[in-house]
Amino acid sequence: MIVAIFNYMQDGDGNEESTGVVKKSYKLIDNWKFRNPWIASLCYYFIILAFVLGSCHCIFNYFNLYHTDVDSARYMLSAIVQSQAAIVAIVITLTLIAVQLTASAYSPKVIDIFKKNPDMWILLGSYGLSMLYGLIILKMVEGVESKVVSQEAIWTYGHISISFECCVSFAYWLEAFTIIALIPYMWNIINLLNSEAIIKRFAVEITEDGILNNKNDPIQPILDIIHNSVMKYDITTTGFGLKTVTDRMNKIIHSDCEKEISELFCNRLERIGKLAVSKEDGESAILVLENLESFGELTVQMKLEDAVYQAAWSLYIVGIVAAEKEIEAAALQAAESLRDIGKAAAKNRLENTARHAALYLGIVGKTAAKKELRGVVLNTTEFLGDVGRTVAENELKMAAFQVSLSLGGIGRIAVEKELEDEASIAAEFLRVIGIVAAKEKELENAASEAVSSLRDVGKAAAENKLEDVVSKAVLSLRDVGTADAENKLEDATSKAVLSLRDVGTAAAENKLEDATSKAVISLRDVEKASTENELKVAAF
């Protein structure tokens, strides 16, 4: 019946499938218990009390245990009070030691959770009342002159009569209750010592008002736990803590508080990410980056540009540190997250955010190239190509320009480090971006920048005698120049012609015959395309 009532409270229409009713109802009850701990705990212990008293009453009646001599009553009551005092002293001492150890392991704010936990106070109250009742009954036993505790009624109400023997027996029953109550108490305390339970309780305190008014920094206790878990390489706790705090921040952020919340959240996660990298804990660093990405993608959908920018910045910082420390998996995750945020921003026409994502991707790629992290360079280049196609499709001029610039930067560093494959792939994606940009008149600057970047990569490759890279740059320049000519982009076509000439000259000076030959042929192809489209371009 209780389950049905809670289910009705959740879904009044009663149309839920029967297979999910019990699960949803229990979840609702658990949430209610979590939100109303005092009411829930009082009800829980009251049920135990009622069960114990009822069971003891039935046992005493069944075995006819209502006959106690005075000396036995005194001895039993005295022993009960002493044992209860010893038990409660031991339990509370151990609890306080556990609280101290937990606070030192996680965060000093854990003490507040135990202070607010009703179980300890209810248990203390139960033991205190039981001992007080036992002492009162013990005092009354001393006044009884007969050898057997009296079974005559000392209090009557209607059909209910209570003898002194019942009062003595009730003290025994309370002793049984206090002992049995230790079981759920210990169970609840042990559960509360779990890091996930502590994190969930701290998460409830994270509110917009608490953050904006700096009320004891509600996010800090969870970050303390995450910090300690990173130090101990505890991936499970780190992951749960990050997910919990990210979900909570996602729920409370909106346009009126985006700057404060995003700065607080992203800066703190950025520190955790850098700590994980410094500990060479790539798994924890990846978890940080994934949660920053989740926050960034949500705020993109909400079009909270300041928050998205902050998330991208933190991803960039952690990615740079990971690349410098040569933690390839974390650097790659940072690049992938920036790619996803950049594409999402482009689709939602947040040009400034998409431009910054492309900028940060380029810097991560260049840092990886300097450290010769070939996998990161290859993937970062591909990611930039993905972002470039998306921003070009949405005609975001500055973002497309930045993509070309970033690809050129990666290509040049790759050439300096003699990473031929990576430099060739950068040239290929510059070709793709240049051709896509050439199709839109608004993106002529991006097409021109693709040409300039290809020229720089080609000349640097010629100086380093990387003939395959030079050839790739030449052929890419030919394709971009032809596309510019076909779309009547006169300035971009002229720049392609001059760039082909410069790269060809550099190839000839370094005696790269094949590349020089390709440059000559490519110049003719672009000249032909410009002539067919009646464009006046720079002299060959």
C-alpha cells in the first residue's frame, strides 16, 4: 500500500507499466528519505521499537516470564544500565574516530555531515532514555519489601492495567531495543563513510544561491574528495565525484549566473586535471576532460557563450600540460573534446567559441608536434579538419580563418620535427578547407589563409628536403587555386599563383626535381583555370 501511495504521488495518472512501478516507487522513497533524513530515521527506529516491544510482549506472555524476585530485579536492572553505558560509550568513541579518519581522508566538511546525521542523535537519545528509565525503576525496586516484585496494578486506564512487574519487564525490552538498534545504526554509519554517499550529500548543498553568495564554497568539499582520490589513484571515486558535481552544475547554470558558475566549476576542474597530469594519472585526467566536455556541450546547446568559452579554455590548459608531460591519451582526449565543442558551437552559430576551439586545438597540436606525439598530431589535424568543414558549412568567417591558421601552424612544426606523415595530412586538410571555403564568397579570407599556410608548409618542407611533403603542398595549392579560380575569387587565386611560385622556387633551390616539376605543372593548371574564368591574376 505504501509503495502504491508513493507511486501515485509521482505519477497521478496511474498509467505506468506494472513492471516499473515497484522500482520507481522505491526510488521515490529513497529520494524522500535522502531529502528528509530526520523524519525517515525517526519512523525507521520507531518501527524497530514497535517490533521489538511487540515481540518481547509475546515472548514474555508465552513463556510466562512475569515473575522476578527483588534481588534479581536489582541485579538485572543494574547490569542493564551499566552495559548500556559501556556500549554507548564504545560506539560513540568508535564513531568519532571513524569521523576523524574520514574527515582527514576526504574533507574537514565531512564532520558537518555526521553532525547533521540523525542516527547518532537518535541512538544517543534512545540509550539515554533507556538508562534513565532503568535507574528510576531500580530506585523503585529498592522500596519493595516483599521478596518477589509485585504484580499488582500500580496504574490503571480503562481496561489497561500496569503492574510494577510490567515496568521491570519493560526495562528489559528497552535493553533489547537498544541492542537491536545498533544493527541499523552501524549499517547506516558504514554506508555514510562511503565516499559516494558523502559526495551525494555534499552535492545537495550546491545551489545557485550558495555559489553566487559564496556561502562556504559549496563545491569545494567535493573537489577536496576528488583531489584526495587523485592523489591515491582512486579512479572510481574520482569518476563518481566528477560526474556528480558536473551533473549538479549542469542543473543550476543559466544565463543569469553563467559567468560565476562556469568560472568556479571550470577553474576547479582545471586544477584537478593538472594535478592528475602531474601525477601521471592519465585516467583521472581523461575523466576531468570528459566532464569539462559534457559541461561545454550542454552550455553550447543553451547558447551560454561565456560558459562554453571557459570550458574550452580549461580543456586547452589541461591538454597543453598533458602534451608537455607526454601523456598522450590525455592530450588526445583534450583535442577530441575541443573538436566536439567546436563543432557544436559552429552548428549553433557561436562563432567566437568555434574560433577559440580551433585556436586551442592548433596549440595543442603544435605542442604535441614539438614533443613528437605522432598519434596526437595526426588526430588533432583530423579534428581541425572536422571543425573546419562544420564552420565552413555555417559560413563562420573568422572561425574558418582560424582553422586554416591552426592547420598551418601544426604543419610547420611537423616539418621542423621531420614528421612527414603528419605534415602531409596537415596539407591535405588545408586543401579540403581551402576548397570548401572557396565555394562561399564570404569565406575568401579563409581560402586565402589556407593558401598561405600551404605555402609556408611547402617552403619549410623544401628547406628540410622533405620532398613528399613539398609535393603534397604543391598539389594542394593547385587544387585550392583552381577552386578559387572557378569560384571567381581573384585575390585568392593570385595568392595561390604566387604561393606555387614560391614553393616551386624553394624546391628548385634545394634540388627537389620531382616537386619542382609538379609546381610548374600546377602553375599551368591554375593559370588555365584563371584564364577560363576571365580572372586577372599575378604574373607567373
